[in-house]
Amino acid sequence: MQPTIDLLLSHFQLPLRSPILVFSLILFIILLVPILMERLRIPGIIGLIVAGILIGPNGFNLLGTSLFVNVFSTIGLLYIMFLAGAELNLIEFAANRNKSFVFGFLTFAIPLGIGFPVCHYLLGFDVQASLLVASIFGTHTLVTYPIAGRHGVTKDVSVPITVGGTIITDTAVLVLLAVLMGGNKGTINGEFWTRLGISLALFSAFMFLLVPRIANWFFQKFEKQKYAHYIFILAVMFFSAFLAEIAGLEGIIGAFAAGLALNKLIPNSSALMNRTEFVGNSLFIPFFLISVGMIVDVRVIFGGFSAILIAIAITLVAVVGKYLAAWLTQLVFRFSRAQRQLIFGLSSAHAAATLAVVMVGYRAGIVDDAILNGIIVIILASCIIASFVTERAAAEIARTLEQQPDPAVSRELDMEQILVPVSDVSRADQALQLAILIKDRKSTHPIVVLNVVSNSERAEAEVATARKALESVISEASAAEVDVRVKATIAVNPARGIARMAKETATDLIILNLPRSDAAIHTLVKEGYESTLHHSDKTVFVCDFEQPIGNHDGLLVIAPPHAEQEEGFPIWVEKLLRLATELSASIRLFCTPATHEALTLIAKAEGIKIEIAFTAFDDWEDFFIVFRSLRDSELIVLVSARKHAASFNPYLLHLPVKLEKHFRSSSKILIYPQDS
């Protein structure tokens, strides 16, 4: 009996050593603390950091520093930076890159400019220590980024500006750190600068030229092996972080670069992005926040007057410097008060980069224990302040977005209904993936996947077989948190069954797969008795993807004259703009000036900033001239029309077959706008 008791007690010796018990403790903290914080109306991030303080070596010593903790903490840190890069709206960032550079400069230069004289003249640090600590004031970690994501405000202009500014200021601080360390070793010379420049150039070339090509090939080669996609992006994230360290940078820069490199291949509404966010936000990122709390020792503020003075002084400088940067950014770009607060909240938390810099300086003897303790206080105070500020600002912006009226389109967005008829189950995922990407998230209706079977004795058996075959497709949609319903109907021919279901569900948009045979394509576009276009007047998208939809980086759109006069014009324009946004893709538009002007007005009303290269075009006798510069990664979008529509011309009847004949290896979408 005694050996059993001794064995039991050994499992509970502090700090805990059993990996199973340690992991159980962490999971219960991740589960229960946010629930408790929500009841107290306190941001969950603060609760996780405080929990880390309590269970850490400087608290009740339930959990000590170990390889297990360090690995999970590092994963969480890299995950935050990777998600920031992967979720960054590149179109918005490109449109606001000058603002990001301005904010990045301000949030680096102002804290540095205030911090150096305070550290050197008021606190008496030497020049190297003063520069190092002042540069730390310029760093920040996107600890509170998940709060912005939870409130759905990551696409607000203030967020990409802050994320862009983060990489700029942290890169500047890390370069300054490399210079200080080189000066500390007496090695700042031409060779130092040459080595740093070459390593940065090689790293950038690998990340932004080679990695996207490898990822594009991998996603296309193993399109059906969805689990492998997630493992692949994790491998890229960690390897990029490793390469960044080899290049003389911090791993967080590599993780962010990995997110940027894979950004266009992981649409925000895709199942892959949903899986990536889910794992990170539910496990690795909370683990990182707990580990931040574990290094905090609140007793340092009671270590004497000198320690208190240093802690208070550098904390005030760090907070004031970041606030001034956010305030000046607001003044320069005329942001709202809530946007200023959100910028301040996102950019004022000191954690990862701060720890990396101060620990390098501490080990090199540039800073002492008093400074190190003061930095720890900054981490605790700034994370608490940033969490409250970000929570309040994000909630205010979210309320503002909810109160804004919907853009003026010809339907109520919250009543949108998409119908995806499926005849070839093996290609069902193509049309459904398109539906998921372009579906309005405000819609309360599920996507309806429809299977039409012929009226025969085997009808019931065929319906059951189709439902079973569609299970994997529905599972993929569920992973993207999109509600999908499978329905089956019996009809004399598929077109009549689709039309009947479209009426029953008040469908706005029908998405079909392009038939494989020329005869079937003729049947579709000539509006005969067996054609969906003949039986339904709704907007129809006919798609054919020859590579994964996320691999496309551009849309080549051709629209006929007078397309803007069609009733369905706002519908297909809004959907294409949404698709381009999801794919971070540019648009090359071939149409008349009137159509271009109408499309641009809708883009402005939607608040979507997309690069649109316009070319005036109305020579349909020489139609194929527009494809001279077609890229393999471009998606062809042909806007057609029904026979009696204002934009119809006879050439449109033959183009679908010609496109399939001459561009069989290219992805295509044919659009037939809603008819009045």
C-alpha cells in the first residue's frame, strides 16, 4: 500500500513532471479561464496571462520551465505571426502600404526618441543599454490580434495598417539589435553589413519566389488529401522561422513571411483557413499566453525604490510612446477615435519580440537584473492595457459595422440563397467550394446541394447513393463553418428539377459544373427544353476548375456591351468582387467604359479595394485577342446573356464551346445574369 501512495505522491511533486498531468492542467486552464473571464467581463487574454503567473515558477510553482512548455509556447508565438500574415488582406495592405510605412515609422521612432533620453539621462543607463531598452519600447507583439478576429474587425483599415507596421517596426528593432550586438563584439564593419544584406535578400527570395510555387504544386498534386494541406503549411511555417534565424532575424519574422507567402493560396473562407485558425486559437496561442505569464515575477516591483522607479518609468514611456504613435496616425489619416484605440491596443502589447531582444541583451551583459525585471513589468502591464483597449475598440467598431446599411444591390443580402445542383458527384466539390467563397456571411440560409434523379423504379436507390457520395463534400463545407443542406428531387429531366427547387428555396444564384462534352455545353447555352437557362431566370454560374480554386491569383473578366443594364448585374459583380477578395486576386476587365464605370461604383459602395486593370473592348469578331497574355494562374470569367437580354449578341452562343476547345486546361466561369 505504501509504495502505491509514494508513487501517487510522486506524480504531484512540484513542479509537475508528468507530461500527461501537465497537459491536463494546461487544457483545463484554457477551457475554464476564458469562461470565467467572460462572466467577469474581462478579456480572456488577461486571464490566461494571470493563470500563467499563478502556476509558473514565480507563483505556486505548479509548472516549471521545460522543453515541453518551450516547444508549445514557441508554436503559439509563431502561430500568431503566421495567422497575421495569412489573414492579411493583401489588397487592402497594398492600398494602404504607405499608411503602414508611416505607422511603422512612427511606432518605432517615437518610443525610441522618448525612451533613449529617459533611460540615459533620467535612469543613468549607458549608451548601449539605453539604445537597447529604447528600441524595446518600439517593439510589440500582436497578442491581442485574436480579439480583433473574434469581433470580426480584422478587415477594418486600421488592422492591416497595424499588422504592416508591426513587421516594419519589429524588423527595424531586430536590425538595430544586430547592430548593437555587432558593436558589443566590435564587429560592425563592411563585412557585417554585406553579410546581413545578402542573408536578407536570400531569405526574401526563397520565401516569396520559391515557396508559393512549391505550395501551388503541392495543393494541386495532392488536392484530395486535405489533411496533408494543413501539415504542409505547418511545415512551411516552422522551416521559414528556422531560415529567418539563420538569416540573422527572429523566428517571428519568418512565420509572418510564411503567412504572406501562402496568403493567396489559403482563402479566408476556406476549410483550410478555418482548420488553421481553430487549432491555433484553441490550443497553441492560449499556451503561448500562459507561458508569457509564467516568466512574470510580480515580486520585482517590491525589490526596492530603484526597481520601482525603473519599472514605473519604462512602463510609462512604453505606453505613452505607443499611444502617441497611434494618435499621430489618427491625425494624419483622419481615423475615428475607435480606430485609433484599436491601433493602440494592437500595437501596445509587449511580449515576444520584447522578450527576445531583452534576453539577448541580458545574456550579452548589456542590461542588468534591474532592467530585466522592469521589462517583465512592461510585459504584464502592456498586455493588460492592450487587452482592455482592444476589446473595447473592436466591440465599438463591430457595432458600427452592424449599424451600417447594406450596399444598394437588387436583393436583400440576409435572404441570399445559393443552389448547387450536382450531376457528377466526383466534381461536386468544385461548385461547392466556389459557393462557399462567394456566399455572403450575413445570409441565414444554408447552401443547398441538389441531386436530381430521373423518375424511374430506381429513383429512391439513386437518391440514397447520391447522398452517401456527397458526404465527404458536405464534410469539407462543414469544416469551413458553412451550413450546407443536401436535397434530392425526382424530375423528368435535371433542368426542370433544378428550376422547381430554385422556386421552392427562393434561390438567387445557381452554381453548376460545366459539362465535359461539347453536346452537353450546346444543350446548356442554347436554352433548349433541357437547359436550366430555359426553365429558370435566376443568375447562373457555370464553373470548370482545372486546378484548386485557391491557386488562382487573377481573374480575366470579359463582359458584353450593355451588361450593366441587366437586372442581375449587381449580383454577379458583387460575387466576383468577393471572390477576388477571398483569393487576393487582381482583375483584368475587358468591357465597355460604361460597364467598367458601373462595376467601379458597386466596388466603391461595397467598400472593396481591388486592383482592376481596365481595357476597353467591344470587338467580338476578334474575341480571342484578349487571351494573348493569359496566365496559367488566371481564372477566365465570361459574362454571357440570355437570348432576349439587352447585352445579348450572337457570338455569345458559340463562345463556351470555343473556350472549352481552345482553353481546356484553363479554369473558367460562365455567368448568365438574372433575367427580368
